[in-house]
Amino acid sequence: PFIITSFLHSWDVIDATPYYPIFSIIIIPINSLINPLLYSDTVLNGLGKLYIMLKDMLAPIFIPLRSVLAEIKSRIIDFKECLSDTMVPHIISPTLSYIV
């Protein structure tokens, strides 16, 4: 934003004189703090460590949940197979349907 504002001011498109103090006191120092973080691996390394820490903390909760969900899924599949074994096909109009 600062570069665009500077160009527009230089080309006399806008008068950016009132914006210069805001940019020089607030925006440019914030930008100077953010740039090293963006161009280094510090943020990615920190997020990676946070992910690993959260994964290790939450694993005892989600591992049993996965096994419960797998058990429910297998029981649903067994139930569907049981139903399909007991169904007798018959024809209603052009479609094939089943009666239990």
C-alpha cells in the first residue's frame, strides 16, 4: 500500500501528504517486524512444533474415537449385508426393487 500510495502521489493522482505520518509511524515499523518472519522459517517451524504438540496432546482422545467409529462402520456394513441376504427381488414397473 505504501508504494502504491507513493506512486499515486508522485503522479499527482492523489494528495497523500496526510497519509505519510500514519505510514511512517505505524505501517512501516509493523512491516519491518513482519518481513523477517515472512522470509524466515521461524513461523513455519513454530507452527510445525505447535501442530506436533497438539497432535500429541489430542491423540489419546482421537485414537479411541477412531476405533469406535471403525467398529460402528463395520457393524453398519454387516447389517447391510444381512439385509441384502434376506431380500427377495421382484419387479415393479420397469425398476427392480426389493421386499424384505
